[in-house]
Amino acid sequence: MTPTSNIGSAACVDLFDKVRFLSDPKAYPQPARAVRVIETHMSFVFLAGEKAYKLKKPVLFPFLDFSTLQAREAMCRIELRLNQRLAGNVYLDVLALTVSPAGDLAIGGAGAIVDWLVEMRRLPDDRMLDRMLSDRHIANDEIDKLSRRLGEFYRLADRSTITPCDYLERFFREQSKNRDVLTCREFALDHGRSNLILDRLDARLMADRALLEERVRASKIVDGHGDLRPEHICFLEPIIIFDCLEFNAELRQVDPFDELAFLGVECALLGAPAIGKKLVARMGELLADPAPARLVSLYGAWRAVLRARLAIAHLLDPVPRLPEKWEPLASRYLALAEKALA
């Protein structure tokens, strides 16, 4: 391994030191001509040769805690376990990032552990659903393969023990947060339109309480993926679905048709609005459980508003990444919510 010089003791190794070390191709046991670094809100991913390594940021949010070394190790191990459900041959191991007494960082070295990495097999960019949608239309047989892959997953998924009351409360609690953020006057949004969409979603949640409660009573809520987006779907054989939501078990307790509505919103954002409808229809056949169209449209509107909030919330960070991106993106999500509520 190539050392990062003059780091000192384990307590002195900060996030910058770790990212700098992991950005060096010589840090890895396998050949890597270059390292591509991808930063997200909660982690860094390093694409090195045929492998990918995820380093969680030491962050603390109301919905997750990565602030301690012990918490990050636990979350790495949970991530490995959960993702082996739909990407078993991609998620390989949890590895220690160590520092020697001389201050040399290494992956899996003999020194003190300063952090943890999830080791993964690298997937081809051109087989990701988001990339495929940008390059061409997705054929019906590919949608059918994805439906069957997800249908098998949902049939075998653990049933949630969430109560109807708690399931409903989650929607209303998150909707309150949606309103707090999306009505903030400092953001460049059409606030008249935003308020109208939020009011209409409030009304739909109240009107469709019984539909939501019935899904729980009928044991339709499962321990799902939790973050089913096109960039997390790779069209290999079998289809790989990765990067599930590991840090909050409650947020993974979902109706399969809620997840499909979410995926439909993300595909619509990429210019493919028909995919969500096709997936929902096919899943109804596969699970012998067609969901009411009104429920699916509610899920779609709910997900679009939530995504608008999460987009604009990036601007609440002390130093937002890509600040020019989030207000236009939030507006596009709100337009999708408005269409779903129509």
C-alpha cells in the first residue's frame, strides 16, 4: 500500500486524509490506473479498477448516525447483509482502514483501525438503468425481467410489523417536514404552486387513510429496498439491484407499490414516464395483488414531494454541493407531484 505520510496517530486521521489516501490508485491491492471518486450526502465511493469501496462520512442527521467509528462499522455490516438480498455477488466484504504507528494508511493493515469500507464488485456504467434511459428506450422484455426480479424479492421479503397507526403517522410526519422546507421563502420556488400542491397532498392523505391502513392490515408492507432508483439498477444477468437503504429500518418498511411509484417518479424525471405504470401493472399480476390506481397515484405524489424536499434541503448544508442544481430539480419533482395528484 502507498502510505499517506506524516498523518500521525489514529486520532489525527481526518476525513480529508482518508479521502486523499483512497483517491490514490496505489492504495488498492488490485491494479487501478485511476480512481474515480463519487461524493454523496453521506459517503464517498471510490471506483478503483474492478472494485468499488464505500467510505461513510462521520455525519449525524435526525434519520441516521454515522458519527462514531463503531456506528460506521455496524452500518457497513448491515449494508453488506441487506444488499446480499438483491446484489449478493456484488457486495464482497467489510474491510478495515488502518493506520500504522508511523502514520501510514492501509486497507486491511495491521495498524489501528480508523474507519471501515464496504468492498464491492464494480458494475458497468452502461448497464445502469439511468444510463440506459439516457441512451435509448427500455424494451418491454427488460421491464418484464425487472418486474420478475422485484416480484421474487417482494414475495420473499420479511413482512413488516408496523401498525396501521404508525404507518399513517410516518406519512403525516414527513409531510409536515415537507411543508417546513418547501415553503421556506429563501428558496427560489414558485411558492404559490408549492403550497397548492402541499395542500392537495394533505387532502389526499386524509381522504385515503383507509386505503393506507388496509395495506398494513393485509400484511402488504415489507422490509424492502428503501431507495429504489434507476441508478441503483444494473441490467446484468441476473439484474442487480444495489445500494439499499441500510441506515434506518423504519424507512425500509414499505408497500412494494410505494417503491414502484418511487421508481416511476425517478424514471419520469429521466423522460420515461411509462415505465412506472408498466412496472405497477406487471407487479399486480406477479403478486396476484393489483393495487388501486388511486393508491399508486398517492404514493407517486408523496414520493415526488418528498424528493423535492430532499433536493432543496441540500441548500441547508453549511457548504452545499452543486448549489445551482437543487432548486430547479425540486421544481421538476413538484411538477411530477402535481401531475400525480391531477
